Amino acid sequence: MTAAPTLTAPRDMRSRGAVMAGLERTRQRIAALQAEELRLLARADALAMAQTARLASSTAREREIPLRDIAAEAAAVLRRSDRGMQQRLHDAAVLVTGFAATLAALQAGRVDAAHVRVIQDAGARIADPDARRRFEQSALAVCERETPGRARPIVAVIAQRLDPVPADERHTDAAEERRVWVRDLDDGMAELGAVLPAILVHAAHDRLTTFARQVADTRRPQAGEAVPEDVDRRTMAQVRADVLADLLLTGHATGAVSNDALAGCAAITAQVQVVVPADALVPRGLLVPRDMLTRAGVTAPSTPVPAGSIHGADGGHGILPGLDHSPAELVGHGPIDSSAARRLAATADVWERIFLSPTTGAVMHVDTYRPSRVQRRHLDARDEHCRFPGCRTPSRRCDQDHTVDAARGGPTSLANLANLCRRHHTLKHAAAWTVEQVGRGVLRWTSPTGRVFPDVPRRVLEFAALASPHGPTPEARLGRTEPLETAPF
């Protein structure tokens, strides 16, 4: 555990603690009121449906009137758009009838409205009632401990795993909705938006960020140099937006302000981190050498092969006819279709195998086919992002921090290392926050007022939510009293 900096006066700490406790109580009251509002909106939707059912007319226009009528009045009461209110009435009705446990969690203040949207967005497509109930229980186990931003990709993966409809079929349908749009804003501005496959969007954003960082580094004065009057004072977001406009309009990231800043821009490529289960790399029904399956970590099914089948002709081969293909995922986003994952795997310079514990889902070991910094790869696979509660900065942009300072004797080992972004790395050393590791990558942060915030690796949390939504919490199961499964380094 790191040594905490000198604390402020005890009275200041008590005042700060009272503020935090007040914020917590206020948030719970707001959540309860939001739940009550959703029930009222669902009731308004039910009233409109009842009026529609009593209409003798069968024309679509006339049957829309009751809903438009009650939505218009609700919108006037809440000072909202009546078109948007119609959608809110529908969403509230779906939530009340299809996600009762989520609404109860909101009423109790265990989650907030943003968590509810995460659960409803991911679970709305699950039509099977039993699968939806299992999804809701697992999703709540995640949302009750994570921020909405962190919970979203985990909940998306859970929905993908529990939805009976094949993932590739859903992706194909979703890809039909790809589009680009423009929305006018005030003061001579406008918004450019696009819906595209997640891999393309994240790769494009990463490439824009790489360009923007190079522009910022080029324009930043060196140590000892005087700051020129025309120094580039744009924020990273502004540079990224300018680079986007330059690329779209000219084909080069060389706008007026950043001209000559990117001489080697052609060499910049996007980077995305994709996790592909071994079985997703092999098309269903393909004849595969058995030793290849073994090296990939896949066990060929033992079901007898019908006599005369080509798949049974060679005892040295295995077949994957009935594998339940696990979804590949784009780290930080969620599931992607397996065909896109196979295309990326085919062009990757390096493959990494990630071995997960069968009992906890924790990353136990990472290896590659060429020499690498093994600990770094293991930590990047385990953490995926900054390990401060709620932060999602990708691990490739983080520092490898010693939980117990190396200067204080902390070892350079997996049990004493974690990815922290520069902002939270600085906070850890400069403020009164403390952190300790309790096993299998679980970090326990303590705030200056004594509040404890466990941070569980995403894979462990996802595994625990799917395995036993109502069981003990992951950190309770992963305390230091339990023997740890350690990687071989």
C-alpha cells in the first residue's frame, strides 16, 4: 500500500465526509423519483393503448391519435418535444413490463438512470423471457458496481452471450442501418455524425488521436525555449476535429495551422485491441488438424462422427460442427461479428493467447509467438484500461504503476503492478488516496474520507456476473485468504 500524503485537518475531513454522505443520499432520492417518473410515463402509455383498443376505426392515422394526444400533453407538462415524448412513453412501458428488476434497483438507488439506459439498450433485443431475466440479473450485478461507461461494453458482451439469436445475424441486420448525417447547431456550427461498424469507428478515432498527438508534440516548445506568441493553444479535442476536417476535405492531415507538422503521416495507422476466442477463428464445420486445436486451446468435441463422413476419415483431425462460438469483442466497445474478427486475426503481426481461469475468469497467462515484454502484455490483457474507479483510458496510454512504490521496496511483479493513466497516477501519489492489491488483479482504493472503492478486472467481473449474479461479490470471493493462481513469471 502506498503511503498517504499528509491529511488536512480532521475537521476538514469530517466536513468533506458529510458532503460525500449528503451527495450519496441525494443521488438515492433522485433515483427513486426517476423510477416513479418512469412508472407514470408507462401508465400514460397504457392509457393511450387502452384508448386505441376501443377505437372502431382501423386506419393507422386514426389509431395513432390517442398516443399522440397523451404524448403532447405530457410533453407540455414536462416542457419537452411531443415527438420525443412518444418515444419516452414507449421506452418507459418496455422498462416497466420487461425490466422490473432494473426499475426496482433504480427505485432503491443501487443504479442510476444512465445504468438503466445501458441495460435497456443492450437487453431490448433479447426476446426470450428466460434469457432476458438471466441477462438482467447479470447486468445489474455489473451496473451496481461500475460506472455506466465501464458497464456498457461488459453488459453488451453479456447480452451477446445470452441472446439465442446468432451474433453474426444481428450484426448483419445492424450494418444495414449504417449512415452519415448532419445536424445544424447554433452560432454557425454543425454536427457531423455516422453509424458504422464498431471496428471502423474505433480505428478512425484512434487514427485521428494519433495525428492530433503528433501535431501537439510538434508545436509544443522544447525545454528552455521561449513560448512564441503564436503558439498552438488548441485542445486535443480541437486538434482532432481539425484533422478530421482536413482529412475529409483534402485527403491529408495538413490544415493551415498544422501544415508540415506531419511529414510522416502516411506511416500512421490505427490501433484497435480485439479479443477473439479461439473457437471464433474457425468456421463452423471446418476440418482442422487436432494438434492445431490443442495449441489454440480448443478441445474437439467427442461426439461420434457418422460413418462415411469426410470429417471422420482422418484420426489426426478434429471438427468443430457444434461449437457455441463465443463472441469476439472490440475492447472498450463490446461484441463484434466473428467474420470481422477473423479478417483482423488474419492480418495481425502478432497473435496473443490469453488463458483465463476456468473458475474466476481472471487472466492467468499471456504468451506470443515471438519474444515480448511478458509482464506488460499480461497487464494490458488483464487491465484493458486505467484501474482507477470509473476511468476508461486504454492501457496503451497508461503508466505501469507500482502499487507499493519501488522506492519503498515494492516488487516489480504482476501482484504489484497496475495500469494507471497519467491523471490518476499523479492523483495516487499527490493526494490522500491509497490503493492495495487483494489478489487476481483486484484493486481496493480508499478515498481521503475512508470510503472504499474496489476495482475488479473487467473479465473477472463479467465472469462473476454471468456465473452467479446473486452470489458474493468478486472481491469477497477473491480475498487474500484464498490461494492465488499465478502466472509463470
